[in-house]
Amino acid sequence: MAEASVTLGAKAYSLSSSAVCAVATGLSHVRIDSTAIDRLSSSKETTTTTTPSSSDQSITVPDFLTLEESRAFLLVLLNSLLISNAPSRIPLLLAETLNSNPGTFLFDDADLVTEDEHTCSTLLGVSAILDHQSTALSAFADVAAAFSCEALKADVAAFNLMDSGDGHNSKEEVGVAADLRVLLNGSKSVGKEKVRSVARVPKVHGSVREHAKAIHSRMRVELNSGVKSAVGSEEAVCTVLLPLAAALRELGECSLAGAKSNVEGIGGDDLKLGIAEIFGKDCPAEDGLSSGFNKAVNFFLEKEYVKFAHEVFVLLGLVWKVVAWEAVTAFAVLESAELNEVFKSAKENGENPKVEANSKAEKKKKKVVLGKGTSSILALIKERLQSRGKMSLGTWVTDFLSFLDLAKPEFNEFLLKVKDVVESNESRRLPKIPKVLGVYAYEKKWKDVDNNAFYNLIVIFGTRDFAKEQMTIRKKAFSIIEEVFERHGATALDTPVFELRETLMGKYGEDSKLIYDLADQGGELLSLRYDLTVPFARFVAMNGLTSFKRYQIAKVYRRDNPSKGRYREFYQCDFDIAGTPPEKMGPDFEVVRILTELLDELDIGEYEIKLNHRKLLDGMMQICGVPPEKFRTICSSIDKLDKQSFQQIKKEMVEEKGLTAETADRIETFVKEKGSPLALLSKFIQEGSDFSKHEGASEALKELEILFIALEKSKRIDKVVFDLSLARGLDYYTGVIFEAVFKGGTQVGSIAAGGRYDNLIGMFGSKTVPAVGVSLGIERVFAIMEQQQKDQNQMARPTKTEVLVSILGNDLTLAAELAGELWDAGVKAEFLVHKRRTKHFEYAKESRIPWMVLVYEQEVKEKGVLQLKDLENNIDITLPRTEFVQELRRRLYP
């Protein structure tokens, strides 16, 4: 009996496909947890008096199942009975039967289970093996393909796939290509011959990997659901198995083509003919793969799901053998010189050959530089084959294929070593940040002594790294922003970077497609936050708050196409006020006022705040004859007017969204209205105007009147433009909406936006709490600030260091002593130990450090003096070593 065990019935335990496979192949025995045994014992009396149901049946193992499949079925049945707490002696019987490891399974007619338990457990047992083995096959197939690439000297341009991040590339195809690049890294043999089977590898192997992951996700749920949740399980599992079967057939055909090409490339007639003969007899053909797939599909169509899963298992076995043959034939090509010499020598001497690592052939053959990954794995295989001693060619092939049998522990150990090889080489990949869209522009940077121009490439990133100069600007900006927010009485809040997907969906209109969804990590569908407003609303609702003034500075994520000033990962700086205020429009005024303070104190230059009202927009839609169900989608079109002409927008509204041309033309007369807030407001509230006749629009105009007068009294109205074309696309806005636009030379689009959202918090099942907020698009503000520094030929100080302690020698202890005294006194200082005086001055100049302490070791030891240097004013001061800290503090902090 195997020493390893699989324990069932414990509270925290969940059955995995790998555990099912271990028991199915006899590598592990079964143990029922003591708590489960206690439950079974306590229900013994109930078991003996239970009347069999008409739907019950005795345990019978279908005769078409293999021994491996049969054991998997019984294990899953055992687990299902334990999960459902079925009062029965059968679990103990099943465990005993599995551990006795019989060749056949016979049970008494009295050993009854329900029909659902029996059928579902049979299907899940076979599917668990498919889950485990398809994952292993996926990894093994990559190794075999890498060997073929080396053997065929194949062009591997197909492996240059990169994830563009826009959904145009399959994640699994990109993953396969990346792993093949790792295996082939450093190879001098690949890249010469066009081979179709190699070019197909990313798509074919990627498909297998994708569907293997799908069945794995499904099996994680089904194996631990119990019979009560089994309704629909058969259909759910088989609809995932069907595409896996198709992917397996494609893999078999692709791998078979590679194996055939390898056979043709084997050097030496005797070796080639010998392997070709065995290959022709033993390797499954295309007809066999197609026949196996078709047989499985027919059972699926007939809803014979257990037989369907069994045939997929048979098909996987065929494909596995094909992939194994691809590895064998590729190995024969790569080692043909050595194999020919060994088998030739053995034939002449009438001996069985032994493949020796130090044979004459090894010494004679020309050194071929293989990839770091493939050469490591090749060495593992050679080491194993050499340990088997002398054998004929036929026996050598059989032994090689036997080694590649998944049911054997040594092959599982081999796969683990392969994984280690891939991961150890993977760590040497050149690191990169995600999503480079492309080169945006060329900017002439400088000229060399020969007047040759050099250019700096401005590259658009979806994500970015920030160097010390950029971080200096960012820290300064964040400090200003936090000071403004706190000046208005806000408290800081932080929320998780991801939320439940249901929390985010339905809040952003057409922009919901830009939400980043995360892979299922255990039953919860999660997404990266799109903004900070919805998480804030969720927080208020979840904690039952009725008033809250908060700010948050954090990163958000959008699956957008990067452009200048537009990123996939970026900071937002939000200020929100939740709660019903005693004064109407008070919070709305404050958030607009805060936005002007932020932009003024960040000193970015000219800007304007475009402002509108959602109820005014809805009124405009109704007045123009837009159907209510199209209000939001038409607003989304109008919101693009800052980037497109009205004719382009009109075409979208008419041809794509079904408006009449007359309605679109009427909308145009409204959205052209833009100007001074109080002047335009006066026009709209005149008696007889379209807005004055509309109840919702009239209410909006009254609110805007209060807001505009407050802004005028606060001396901020000159920053605001009343603009009817502003139609923020987010679904949750209900009142005032606004957007800040930079008017300087750097074109970055809007730099801040916000508005009132009275219903958003109530969407989370709590009472309605009105709220209004503003969000600063800080990344675009940074772009403006960085450009301003560049235009003014300024450079931000990367550090706050005030003093450089320069030891002109090699005495670190002296540096530690002097710098330590400065640090203890609260002085920002660095130290540098170097004999060359120029190194110290170069470093101080580069870091823009204003003061230096020049320490000549001999002077300090003999005279007890050192020298202070004011670099900005070029002043030297010689003073006793005991006074330098006091003197520096006096000059730095007068």
C-alpha cells in the first residue's frame, strides 16, 4: 500500500483532482477523518432501519471504465456520501475496498446509493482524472514542442507574442509563447526553417491550456458540492469537457506533424529506419484521433455523459502517446550522432548497447548550442535513460515511452523538475511594465560634438514607473492637495483596490466595458475599482452613515486605450460630502470652490470649469423629443463634443442610436449654448423659454442660481463656464455636473470632474444619502507640471538633503561619526567616502545639495578642524570639528 494518503471527511478539507488521480493510480490510500467516522457511527441505527427508495441502486462499476477510472468513481462517491452526511456504512466499505486495491470491484445488492449519487460520481471521477492529466499534458506538450523546435531548427517567430492588454491576444497563447521562449532562450539552432506545426504551437497549446483551466475551475466546485447540489452538474461539466476534447484532437494532430518531421530529420539510416518502423506501428494516426473525437461527440449528443467523459479520457491517452512520440523522435534527432555510434558498436560486437555520456561519439560530435531550458531537460532525460543499462533499439524506445507515462511517480517527479527549469529561467526574463501602446512622438533632445542630433522617444504607457525627479513633483502636488482637502475639514479614507463586480456594474453607463475583471479566486467575482466614488458610496452604505466628508488619494484602473495623459493605472484625488445639508447647494458650492483652490495652488496655469445640471440635460432631452430610454446613451454621445464635431456626433445618434435627424438638429441648438454663468442663466429663466416650461429644468435652474451667486460672492465665478454640451457619461449623476479643462499648451483633456449623485449610496440597499464630490485627474496635472518645468528649464531637487559629509580618504568610521551627529541634530545629510575631491563635488552638484562638509583625514586628526562649503554662494568656512553641527544648524535654520 502506498505511504501517501488522502483524508476525507474533515471539516476544512476539499477534494482536489490531483488527490483523485493519486488514489486512482494507487499512489495514495484513503483515510476517513475521525470526526466523520464518529458521525457515521452515531447514524448506524438510522442506517439499519432506513427503507430503500425506488430511486436507489446498488453500486456497480460500469464495465467500460478502466481500473483507474473505476477507482476515481468510487473515491468521488465516498466523498459525496461524507459531504451529504448520509447515514450509511457504505463510506467505510468504499474506503476499505479502495485500500485493498483489487483488480475488480463487486458490491452486495444491499449496498445502495441514490441514482444521482451513482451517475454524478462516475462522471466526476473520470472528469477529475481529465482535469489533472490535461494540465500535465499541457506542460509536457510545451517541452516536446521545444525539443522539436531544436531538432527541426525551426523559425520561432510565432513565439514573439506579447499581451497588448486590449483583449486582441489570447492570454493563454501569450503564456505558451512566453514559456517556449524561456525553454529556447540561448539556442543557436532555432530560427532557420519554416515549420507549420511549430507556427501552430501557441494557438493549439494555448487552447489546451485554456480549456484545461476551465475544467479545473469547474471541478473545484463540483467535487465538493455534494449530491444535494448535483442537479445540473453533468451538463455543466460536459459542456466544459467538449471544447477540451476538440483542443486535445488539435494538439494530437499538431504534435503528430511535428513527430513525423522529426523522424525525417534523424541522422543515420539504420537509426532512422529503426525508429520509423516502431513509430509507424506504435504511434496513433490522425484517423485514430478523429475517430476517438467523433465517438466522444456522439455520446455527448446522445447525452450519455459518463460514456462521453470516458471517451474523452481515451482520446487524452491517444494524444499523450503522440506527444510522447514527438519527444522521443526529437530526442533521437538531437542525439542521433551518439545513438548511431552506440547502436552500431553494439551490433558489430553482438552486444546490447548502452548509451554512455562519455562515449567517443559524444567527444566527436560537433557542439550544438541548445536553449538553456531544453538543454537542462534533455540532460534529465539522458541521466534517466543511462541508468537503465544495456538495451536494444526497440527496448530503448519502449523504455523511453514507458518513462513518459503519467501514471508513474518518476514521470511526475520529472514534470516537477521541468517546472523548476522553466521557473528558474523565467526569473531571467527582462522585466517590463504592462502595456506599451507605441511611440507617440520624437522630441529632439541634444546634439553631440559632431552636431549629430539625438532624439528622445516619448512612449505612451498604460502603466508607468516614476523616477526621482517625477516623484519629487508628485510628492509636492500630493502635499498641496491634502492640505486643501484638510483645510475644508475632510478626513482621509482608504478602500480596497478591488471590489465585488456587482458593486461596480451598472454605475458607469457605456464606460462599464472599461472595468478590469479579475479571475475567479474562489467563488467571488471581483473587479479592480474604476473610480473612488462608487467604493465611497459602498462604504457609506455598508456602515450606515448619514453624513461624511472625506478625501481619498489612490490608484484606479481602466481598460482603456492609452494615449497622452490617459493611462490604465492612475491616481485620482477625490473629495466628497455625503448627507443632507441644512443649506441648499452648500456642499455643491464647496466642492467647486475646492476645485478652484486645488488648481490655483498647484499653479498649472489657465483653466476653466465647465458646469451643467443633469436635470437640465434630461429636460433638454425631453424638450427635443428624445425617448426616455435613450436619455443616457444620447448624453454619452453629447459628452464627446469636446473631441468630435457635432456632425460626427449627429451621425452616431442617428445611425447607431436611432434618433431622427430632426431631433438631432434640435439638440444642436441647445448644446451650442455656452458662456458666462449668470448671463446664460438669465436667458434660460426668462418667461416663455423652453426650460421655464419644464418642471425638472426649472428646478435645476433655481439650484444653479443659488450656486452661481455663491461662487460670485466667493470670487470664483470667473473660473466657471455654463456649458449645455457638458454631459458627463456616468449613470449615477443626478444634479450639478462639472469638468475642469486646462487651457494651456499641453493638451491633456479634462483634468478634474465631479457632480451630485443623490441615489448612488441607496443602490447598495441602504436608505438614500445624497452626496456630491469632485475628482482631480492628478496624472494629467502631473503631465502639465512636468512640461512646465521642462519649458522653464527647471529641474526639481530629487532629495531634501541639506549637507553632504565628504570624507576625502577611506575612513568610513569618521563618516559614520560626523553624519551621525548631523542626523541626531535633525539635519538632512548624506555621506560619501572617496579619495578624489572631484567625485564629491560632482555628486553634490548632481543632487543639488547646498552645503558640504569637506573632511581631510589628516587635518581632522592633527588639527581638529574641517571645512564647510556653501555651494550656492561659493563660500568656504574653516572651523573646529566640535562646532560644525552648531554652525550648520545656525546657517540652515536661521
